[in-house]
Amino acid sequence: MDITLVLIAIFSLVGFIFTFLAVIEKDLPKAVVFSAIQSAAYAALFYLLRAPDIVLVYLPVSVGLYPAALFFLIGKSERVEE
Amino acid sequence: MRRSYIVLISLISVIFVLAYLTTYMGILGPISSDTRYLAKLFLALTYNPDTSTSLRYLTAMSPEAVTAIVWDYRGIDTFYETTVFFMAIVSALTIYRGITNIESKTQGSGLSIIVRVVTKLLIPMNIAIAVSIAVHGHLTPGGGFQAGAALAVISVLLAVVFSGYSFGKLGMGISKAVALRSMGLLGIATVTLLPLIYGIVAGVQTYLMQNYMKVDSPFTFPIYAWGQLISGTLIWLNLAEFLAVSFGFFVIFMLLSLREETVKKYLGVGDGH
Amino acid sequence: MIEDIIMYIGLGIVVVGSIVNLIGAIGIYRFRNFYLRLHAATVSTIGGVFYPLIGLALVAFSLAELGEWRFFMGGSLLVSAFLLLMLAAAGSHALARATHRASISRPVPAVADHLAEDRGG
């Protein structure tokens, strides 16, 4: 079996589990960190699927900018989801 | 908590069943391992310096198929995406209207000296990577938006490590960032409209966002500069998009990193009034 | 001959790095409070990622059949190792400092807390 397919399966499973954790988490900073881990797994998936253009834009936006914007907004509002 | 684990495990097993059905039972039809015809067409046409055949009218003169599609074959589409991004930043500026420059008198706290020194070492590397992604956008994977997002990470680092008031100390006010972003948009508009102006002046037929000559239009942007492949419009559009996207993100993070009291004082609402 | 020696030195560094990684993992599992666990995590970041990257760079330099591409591979590995060396230290420092300032985790028993004394605590 091709090692790329195995890696794709592993990373998509990691991405799925962290998506689920981000959805059920009530503590919003933790949910943002789970979402960032999911995005890192997806970036690895895009790299394995040979889309390096998407990786280059997905890594800074989804791991750097988007969690930063969410953290700023959480800091201006409440930390725990009711 | 037990219930959520049951939900997670059942979802994962559904995924495995779907993957098994599509891969081994062939529900969606057989999976082709061959490269598709459209991909082969694009790969053959994006960099085609052979001027003997008529296929040269379809080339974008860029070895990077994605940038060629994004800025040449589907250029108007990307122009529309840039407009959407522009509108998002305009709406953010509308909410924070009246705040033109962050006052640098207030001393922000920021993080400790160790993190500051490491960040000062990292920022030049980040700038070098972003500029190389933008300038090599027509040769290697990357391009204007990717480079702009990579440079915008610096704004997050500055806001978090050196506090939001460091932008003012660096001489990077909101008005200056908006001006640089507008310069980028103006560059995109200029490159888009240059064939039109050339067509009116020289009296030949041209197209908007034209890069390489077409069958009925002899206009061509310079493909080589100083012996280097610059792929006509692609490098200029990438650089302009780089400016527009990176400073658009800079504006957003400058506004987001302001303290709430400062914003309320400027806007004249709430307790800070 | 010299390429073989460099390659085996590199592989040895990789093996040492994996052992340090195991020690770091045991430390994260066994240590009691946040700061000790952070220490174990940093041990496995520096010793378990930085040293193997250096070792892999040596292995890449020793592979003569790659031609000049081995310098690209080894150079990028060295740059990643340098970045990781800076970022892991700064990141763990920022985490520890933020945790101390927000007093989220208090080590028990705490022998001395000079940072809190300096702040006038």
C-alpha cells in the first residue's frame, strides 16, 4: 500500500477528531486551539494531495491569523460559551 | 462526556464504512489513476515558449500552472475575490471610523525580553520568506495572497509580543497601512487597464488583463526582464496583490489589538466618553 | 570513508534524540505540576527534535549520490533546527511566564518563588 494514502488517512482522522473536540468544547480558547490543530492536519493533507499553493496560504491564515483574530475577539467578550 | 465519545466513535465508523464503500466496492464508479485531460492541457500550455505552432496564443508563459490559472486564465475571478477582501476591510474600517493613528504615548506591556529578542530575529526572516513567495509566485508554488498572508503574521507577532501600540512606534499608522493597501489595489487596476490604454493609443484590439498575445491581438507584456522570466503581468499582479493583502491584514490586526477604552474614547461612546 | 563516518555520527545523534524523546514523554506522563511537565516537554523538543535534525543534516551531507542537492537538504534541515532552537525556548518561556503571572498553576511544594517576591508578593 502507498505510504501517502496511509498518511492521508491518519491526518484526516486527526483532523476529524479535533473538529469534533472543537465543536463540543465549551471553553472557547481551547476550542480555538483544537481548531488550529485541525487546520495543521488539513495543511498536511493538502501537502500530501500535492496542492502546495493551498498549503502556503492555509498555514499562515488558519494557524496564525484566524486563531489570533478569534483570541482578540474572545478577549473582548466572554471566555466560556453558555 | 460518555455520550460525546459514543457520537465520535460512531461518526468515525461511518467515515470508515463510506471510505470502504467508495474505494473497494466502487460505488462512485472506478477511480482513474491517470492524469485528467484538462490538467494535461493546462500543464502543456502554461509554459510554451515554442512560437512555431498556433498553441502559443494560449500560453501564459509561466511554469506555475496555478498562478497562470489564477491571474491569467481566470484573472477576472481573482480580481473579484480581491474586491471581496477589499470590501471586508472597508467594512471593518467603517466600524472603527475616526481612528486614524494609534497614539504611541501609552506604554503597552508586551511580553518579556526573551520573547522580544527572538521575535526581532524572526521578523526579518518572515519578511524575506514573504517577499520570496511573492516574487517567485510565477515560478514556484505561491503568489500574492500566500505572500500577503505570510507577511500578515508579522502584524500578529507585533500585536501580541510588542503590544498593539508598537505599530505607532514603528511609524506604521492605520492611515499609512490603508495607503499602502490602496497602492496595491491601484497596481492591480493599472495592470488590468494597461492593455486597454495601449489598444486605444496604438489602435489595435486588446483585452482586459491580457498577458500574452492572442490570435487577434498582438499586445504582449514583457515576458523577460534582464534575462529572467517574469511572465508578463503575473509578477506585477502578484506584487500588487501582496501589498494589498498584507497591509489589509495589518489594518485589521492594528484595529483589533486596540484596547477597548481607547476605541470607546475615539468613537465617543460608552464609559470612556 | 569520511562520508561513512559522518553518516554514522548523524545516525547516532538521531538515536540519541529518540531516546531523549522517550525520556521527555515519560516525564510529561510522570511529573506532577505544570512547570515540571513543561520542562519535560522542552527536553523532548530540543533533545528530541533539534538534535535529530542536526543528525539528519549530517546524514544528508554524507549522501554523495544526491549530488549538489544534498546541500539544499542539509541546509534547510540546519535552518529548521536553528529556528526550532529559538522558538521552543521562547515559546516555553512565554508559556511559563504567562502561567505564573495569571497564577493558574501553583507548584506544591514551592521551595522559593523569586518572581513573586520581586513583584512585591
